Amino acid sequence: MNFVLLSWMFALVVTIHNIEEAIFLPKWSRTAGRWHYPVGDREFRFAVAVITVLTYVAAYFATSGGKGSIGAYIISGYALAMLLNVLFPHLIATLAMRRYAPGTATALLFNLPITSLLLYQSFHQGYVEKSVYLYIGPSVAVGIVLLIPVLFAVGRRLFEHKKS
């Protein structure tokens, strides 16, 4: 499979994964203890919606920008974040808690294979260079992780007059 197709498939599988989380994770978070702080339905769904839209923006810039573009590095960094997300918190939380953590099935069935292929092809087809990716990829992943609590806070502010 080529990088362009995998970029759009990545956006699709992130969407599927985020839908599973949007439906089940807020309720689960209220009993997850140290694995996830409690999050309201609306604030979580707001954050997930924004993150999902950003996936399509990244796919657009990656596929329209071509090899070596900042878009290619951003989607590859995003893929790194989602690859790590398969393990932590999903798989590790499911095993440690001995109960299903929402998002684990879609992470393992969809995100893991598509994300792995996207990362492989990004290097193999010359869309990203390893030496540059070593600092941009993790930076994008950290940026996404840091964006999530900000989006939760914005979502709380937007919906604070309504109960979750």
C-alpha cells in the first residue's frame, strides 16, 4: 500500500477508534482510578471531535504536500502517538485492571496494523527521513498529548452550563 492511501486509511481508523472512545470512555473513566481521571461526556467528545478533525487535516497536508513535506512528518508523528496509544493506556490498562478499557479493540484491530504500515511506508517510500523524524515525530506525539487536556478544558468551558 502506498503512503497516500495509508494516510487516509489512518484518518478513517482513528475516527473509528475515537467513536468507540466517545461512546464508552467517559463512563469508564469515572471508575478507572489512576488509569484515567474522570472526564465528562461532552468535554471528552468535544476533544475527540477536534482530534479527529485534525487527523483529516494532517492527512490532507501529508498527501497534498508530498515527500518531505511538513504534512508527511506531522501525520507520521501522529501515527507514532497512536501507535504508543495502543499500548498505553489501552492494552496496559485492560491487562492491569482486568477489565476492558474502551478503545482497546479498535486500537488493536485497526490502529495497530494501519499505523504500523503508515510508519513503515513513510520511511520506505521516502516521505520522511529517519534523521529528521527522530525529533519531529516524537515532538508531534508530545504535542498531541499536551493538546488533549487543553481540549478537555475548552470543552468544559463550552459545556459548563450543561450536565454531562
